[in-house]
Amino acid sequence: MSTGDCAGPSASTAKARGGKKIGKKKWAIEVDERTAAMSQPALECRAMNHAWHSVRLSVARRLELLKLGQTERVRECQRCDTTRTTRRQLPSYDVLSDAYHYPDTSYLVPKGSGRLSAAEADKALLVQEMAGE
Ligand SMILES: [Zn+2]
């Protein structure tokens, strides 16, 4: 009985490995491991840029900024909910600050690990799509 238990699982593991190898050899796609923790919207935005739309300031906020001689543009991504706020000096329109706020940590790669390129994000998306087929 114990011999049968050992032979069974190892035989099926070998089959599964064989099947994966065929796919990997054919396409030879290796994905950046940092993309594993990223959500699909995050990967899409990294691959294709954010889908910004402008968020209108309230009258109170606009007046508050005008008192400081400033204005700001707030953008929100329709896909991943990241916001970007660009504060400008009036009347020069020089940028005072330009800040991104991410809805969660799935958009970012670990600090100090370097930038994830658009191509790497796109590749991870492709592999996700292929896995769903
Ligand atoms: Zn986005």
C-alpha cells in the first residue's frame, strides 16, 4: 500500500511538469517576479499609463488655494483609482508639488528594486491572459 502511494503522486507530478515545460519552451516567457503581487488594474496602468480624468475642485478649495496664490489640478485614474495632485504657483504656473496617491500597495514594486518597465508589466498581463485561456 505504501509503495502504491509513492508511485501514484510522483507519476502525476512528472506528467504535470512535462506539460508545463512544453508551454515554456514554445513561448519562452519569463515574467518579472515583482509583478506577482500587482493587481490587474495596476499592471494595465503600468503597461499603458493611467486613464486620467480631471476632478473638479470645490469652490471652497479653489478660494483657499487662491489666498495662497496657488492652484492645483487633481486627476484620478478611472482604472486603478490612483490620484495625482499637481500644485502650481500663480501667476507663473510653476509646479510647486506633484504627488501621486495610490489606492493600495499593489501598484508599486518594492522600494529599491528599480523601476518596472511598461514592457515587463505588459508581458505579465499577457501571461495572465494566456493562463485564462
Ligand atoms: Zn491607473
